[in-house]
Amino acid sequence: MTNDGLEIGLIIVGDEILSGRRADRHLSAIIERLNARGMELSWARYIGDDRSRLAALLRETMATDALVFCCGGIGATPDDVTRQAAGDAADAALERHPEGEAILRERFGDDATDSRLRMVDFPAGSDLIPNPVNRVPGFRLHRHCFVPGFPKMAWPMIDWALDTHFAEHARDPAVSRAVRVDAKESDLIPLLEALGEAFPAVRFSSLPEMRDGGGYVVELGVFGPAAEVEAAFVALEQRLDTDGVRRSNA
């Protein structure tokens, strides 16, 4: 499966992830959301709350045409540096977004302090990404979408961005099929190469395991658009039968 040439990346920001104080939940959730739209994640990177390092990474990714989702670090506390790093990467000063300010003033009323309003100080040229949970928006800049680290906020905001700004890249949801066989992975290489050439629209995978008592089990998978996956999986099973490869009961 391809993204029609579109590269899609995910950046997950936070010292708490790298230290193990919190476990990441974004990666699998974003993959699921992309797959539901027939899209595929190209890469993912974890990075701490270091403004200069994050700016360097964003400068690198903004130099491409990639669609990038960045989760975390857009709040107003001192350890939240993503907004500033995005501005550094884009050579854009932070400006208080007028629509974002209006949303926060309506949301907080007399409690809309300057500290709270900093949450909508975004790099110049940014567009808002609405937040359905507490209404504090994220922002979009250079095909990069910046959302909070909180999953219940980030995930619907990413859904909105995909469906609002990148719907032209959506396809039928991807599916997968798999079969486990008793074999050495190296013995399956000719089979996988031949099927890969015959079915370029899908992706074949090989996941080996070593049995506790010795020997190997390999899970062969097929992933991609539904119609192509079904045809490729039939061809895979036929080739396994032809080659005398035994299915695994393990």
C-alpha cells in the first residue's frame, strides 16, 4: 500500500515518554486512524522537551512535502516548547492568534489570563485545529499539525485534520491477512520476492519466531487494499502448497 507518494510522519514529544514515566499511546492510535483511511505511516520519532533539538527536527521535516503530526508540548508551562520550536524551524515569530484568543476568552471569561492566552501564541501563518474537548486549539503550519499530548484531545483533532485538509489522500481502508508456517525465514525469500513482484500494490511481511523447544515458526502477512490483499493471499497459499510448506499449529 502507498500514500500516492505522500510521506506521513509522526513526532511524539515529551521527556516523560523517554524517561518511561508515561507510556506512549499515540503511535498505535495514529496508525489505526491512517489505516482506516487507506493511508500508511511512513515514520515516527520520539524526542524530549528540548527546544533546539526539536527545532532541528522540524526544520528537517518542514523542508519536505511530508504530512507530519506532532503530539505534545503545545501548552503554556515552561517545559512546553513545541510552539517555540516550530516557530524557530519555520523562521516565524510567535503571534497571538486572534481567532484562538477569541475562543479562549469565550471559554475562560475573566480567567483568560496572559498565561492562558499564551496557549494560542502560534508561529505566524498558522491555522487553527479545533479541540472538541476543552476548546484550546492546536495549529497547522507547513503541512505539520500540532496537537496536545493528551490522547483524548489529540486523536479527534488529528481525525479532523485528516478529513478536513487531507481527505484527497484517503482510500478504502487497508486490510491484512496472515498465515503461520513451519519454516526458516531464509527458505521463504524466493517465495516472497516472487509474490512481491506479482502484487506490487500490497506489502508482504515475514515475522519469524523461535520455538522454545527448537525450530522456527514464521508468520507471513499481506497488507494493503482489500481486493488486492485477497488475490495476493490466495496466491500465497497456493505457492505454499506448491512448495510443500507446512502450516503451523503453534
